[in-house]
Amino acid sequence: MEKELEQLAAATGRSKSYYVKEALAAYLEDRADYLLALAALERKEPRTSLADVRRELGLER
């Protein structure tokens, strides 16, 4: 991974720390979304299927 990070930084002219920060920010956002969804499931909140949402928005295929 270190070698790939070095190559990416060299090819783009950005620092390795820039890419590490970007990756960490994306991970933290995804993790927060996951934990919020899990909490909603545990509270047994109402759910809507993707098919129903597509139908309601007129996006059926």
C-alpha cells in the first residue's frame, strides 16, 4: 500500500498525507452512515423497499 500511495502522490503532485486524509474522511463518513442505519433498524423504524421508492418516483424500468 505504501508503494501505491507513493506512486499516486508522485503522479498527481499531491502529498501522501492528502490521500490518507481523503481516505480517512471517506471511511468515517461511511462508518457513520452504517451506524446510523443500524440504529434505525434496531429501533424498528418503518422501512421502504427500493422497488417502492422507484415506483413512487416514477423510475420503474
